[in-house]
Amino acid sequence: MTSRLYPVLQTGAFILLALVLCSLIFAAVGLSATETLGAIVDGAFFRPNALAHVLRWGLPLLITAVGVVISFRAGYFNIGAQGQFYLGAICAAFAAEWMRGSPALVAVPVCMLAGMAGGALWALWPALLRVKAGADEVITTMMGNFIAAQLLVHVTSGPLKDPSGSGQQASSRPVEAAWRISESSGSSPVIIAIAALVVLLGWWLVNRTSFGILSGLAGRNPVMVTWQGAKVQRIAISAFVLSGALAGLAGSVELMGPNGRLASGFLPDHGFTAILIALVAGMSVIAAAFIALFFGALTSAGLWLPVMTGLPSSAIDIIHASIALFITAKAGVFRGLLARFGR
Amino acid sequence: MEDLIVAFLRSGTPLVYVTLAGVIAQRAGIWHLGLEGMMITGACATILGIVLAQSVVVGLLAGAVFCCLLALLFWFVVEVLKANQIIAGLGLTGLGLGGTALALTAIFGSEGAVSASFGLPRLGPAFGAFGGLSVLVAAMPFVVFACWLLLCRTRFGLRLAACGEHPFAARATGVNPGTMRLVALLLGGPLCALGGAELAAGSLQIFSVNMTAGRGFMSFAAVIFGAGHPLGATLASFFFALVGALGIRAQLSYGDRIPSSLLLALPYVATVAGLWLSARMRGGNAASSRELGQQ
């Protein structure tokens, strides 16, 4: 039991450390730390309709996070979830544009598949660069994020531009109302079902298939797995493509669900938050399901803060960043400290 | 032609300073993905110093101090807490981006942009078409030379490289790799601050949220492209800057035919191409010593 509890305690301790750092930063810019953190907790969990907001933000994050778990477990730092998410949304939007007029039962699955294909393609080229040429995937996927953001700007102000649109943010024509899988605010049974399916399949893939076991081993010791005769390159490319496809699926869920249309620069922190979820969950798909809801709550608090309390939403970015800073810290440090102070 | 060179120097100089910081860290064995966060902190501190204290010196000093604080934090997390360098670096970047946005909101009441009434000192009319460039552009070759001297021609540089390439060997000769990494990161702090200062106060005299737009990551890519050598990395960042300047030029001449957002993506595409090239040149699968703690 203790061996199971230990990682949880360790994660909790490092998150606490991250919150201390956040408080220091809030204090440094002249905000009251307790007040700010209190307002964030209020916005995350105690506002009216909190659960609906948590599900609205948490479920798409969860879908992307399961993909991140798959690629990180295989030992590949696919930082490009954001770009793959954007490409998924873009491809789904193009599919929706071409399918205009067809029945929802045909169109919605096709758009979802198009989104997954788009995300998978955006993960495929860094995978090939990594496996065939040895180009580091951290930078290539990161650059992929920036390129995808520019593509989104291009698509929303060019090919898919909404001619009647006005205002500062370029956006595409809205998806047909009959195809929307949820209202603009909140979640729906369809999205919950998709997320549940992703978690179940992800869990099965990671824990019950030879791909899952081998990729987990390859992430820790690629040399050993190669010597055992597994095809490491194939595992690597599959892990990349799967994680890209899931990020793309999240993109099309956002498009067909709450957003209803593409807007340039929408949800800019989605990918980074999904990476955090995977890390905090310790690369476990089941844990990710719960952690995603927590981060969904934080994200919804980020939108609520400026409106209700006048506090800046970048406070949430600080919390995310501090957690990222500490979350991978090693357990040995605490054991060493405990030993030094004679427990 | 002249204005193309000016644009090229303007966009290249911030990259070079930040790249040098990345090179020093890389040689000490640290993958510094926090460069972006330190660069934007330097940019923000410089403009805030100019706006609030009416002094460039105060701005530069504030930038250096804040960047060194971030470097210290990064060192603590990576070296003492043994966190994963890549994730912690991304966290540091997030801290810089979020922290500057928060500071702007806390001081001026709104996220967005702050403009200063004056920027870094200029070269002056004596330099003709290049008179509009800041003194940091002129100082850049000397800083690159100093870095080369320090890293490639001194005992300290050799020890630093030993800490990165073979920490056990370094320890055997009585060098503490942990301390050397701290020194390397602290040296990078002021360099990042200068890069950020040149970006924000060199020609624009404005700071806006997220204004670095991936330049820190591009600098890191230049470190890899340049194989961790100060001169190679400098050339690599010049290459990225050249592509960026050509993109801006193309926007002016062909803006009606090629969508501008695609031209803006050019430097990122060039970065990917550069990484691919350098990996090809080095041949095979670059050994990466990055593992992620799995429970």
C-alpha cells in the first residue's frame, strides 16, 4: 500500500511546492496570494454550474492527454499536442465545409475522422524526422506548434473565412447547427461518450496489448527492446501517430462541440495543459481521467477570474508553469532529505 | 539591399545573444528550453525599467537580475531536485510568459502592450544607413568573440565542456559539475536579458505579451544546429534570422499573392529544416540521454 501511496504523496508535495512558488510570484507583483488562490478555487469548484464547466474544459483536455501519455510512455517528447490539436480542428472544418448539406449521421463521424487524420499527419513528420534522420522531436514538434498556429490564421482569414464575420478575431463559417455535438456552453452525452471511449481504449492499449507493454519498455530502455527483436521504429511512429490522432480528435470535438467554428488562436494553452495532465497523472490513463477534470476546473477558473474578480487570467498560466517546473522532480530527493534529518 | 541587411541584423542580434546563453548551458550539460521564458523576462524588465525609472541602465540591470533569478530557480529544479530538463525548461518558459503578462496587468491594469518613449542608445548618423541600429548590435561580434574565447580557449571552458560530456571525469579532476552548471546558467542570464532588451528596446521600444513568439526555442534549435559551438550556433541563428528577414521582404513585394501568415511561418520551417540537416550531417540517431521518470 505504501509503495502505491508514495508517488501520490510525492506528486502532492511537489504541487504544494509549486503553489508556494506561485504565491511568491503573486506577492511579487502586488497581488494578495491567499486572495488570488482563494478566487481560483472559488472559480474552479464553487461557482454556479461548476461541474458543467469542468466537463466542458476537462473532457477535450483528457482526450489530448491520453495521446500525450501514449507518446511519452514510448520515450518520445511529443510537445506538439497544440499543433496537432489545431490541425485536427482545421481538417475537421474543411471536411465540414465540403460535406455541407449531408445528414448529420454521416457528416459528424467523417469530420471526426478527418480531424484525427489531420492530427496524425501533423505528428507523422516529426516522427519520421526523429526516426529516420535523428532530428530531435522536442524542437520539431514545438516548431510544428508555431507553424500550425500560422496555418490557423491563414485558414480563418483565407479559405474558410466567414464573410459576414466582424471583430478582431478572424473566424471560419460556423459548422451546421444540426451537426453540433453539444451546446456552446458545456458538455453533452456525446462528448462524454467519446472521452470515455478514448480512456477505455487508451487503458486497454497501454496495459493489455503488446504495443503498450513494448512501448513502455522502449521508453525506459530502447536498447534492450531492440535486442529483444521488437521493431522500435515502428513503435515510435505508431506512438507519435496515435498521440497526434487523439489531439486531432480533441480539436474536432472542440470544433463540432462547444466552439462551433474555427477562430484564429483559439485555446492557445490546450496542448501544454494536456502535457501537464499526463505528467501529473504519472503516465497512467485512468489517473489522467481524474487529473484532467482538475485541470479543466483550473482552465474554467482562468476564464472566470477576469470577469468576476478582475484578477488576470495569466494567474492560471503561472500555476500551470510552476507545476510543470516541479512535477518531474525525483523522489530520491525527499528520501535523501528524510534520511538526513533522521525521519 | 542595405535595408535588408539592417532588417537582418535587427532580427538576428536578439537570437545571437540568447543562442550564446543556450550554448554555454549546452556545454555544461543542460538542455535549456527555458531560454524563451528568460528572453521575454529580459524584454519586459528592460521596457518596464525605461518606463518606470526613465533609465536604460536600470532596465538592463533589472533584466539581468530577473533572468539570473530564473536561472537560479532552473538550476535548483534541474540540479538539486533532479527534475527532467525538458519539462522543467518548458515550465520556466511558461513562468516567464505568464509572469510578464501578470506583471503588465498588475502594473498597468491591462494585458497588452507598453511602449517606452526611448529605447537603447543608437549608433547615430555617423553610420549612415546603419545608424538606426542599437549599440547592442555593434557589441554583438565582440560578445560572440568573448564567448568563443571563454568556451574554447580557457581552462574554465574546458572544464565546462567536461561537465557536459563526462561529468564523472570532471568530478575526478576535482571539478563539481553541479557548481559549474550553476555558473553556466548564471552566465546565460544576462545574455538572455540582452537578447530580450534588443528585441524590445532595440528598434521597437515596445513590450507586448508573448512578443518573443518562439524566438527562444529558435535559439535553442540554433544551439543544436550549431553543434553546441559558439561560432556554429551564431551562424545558425543568423541563418534563421536571414530567412525571417527574407520573409518580411517577400511580404512587402509579394504580399498580395502569398498569404502573409504563411510567410510568417517561414523561420519555423527553416528551423525544422536546419535540425533535419544537422541531424543528417551528424548521421544516424542522435543519442539522447533524456528519460522521463515513470512510476
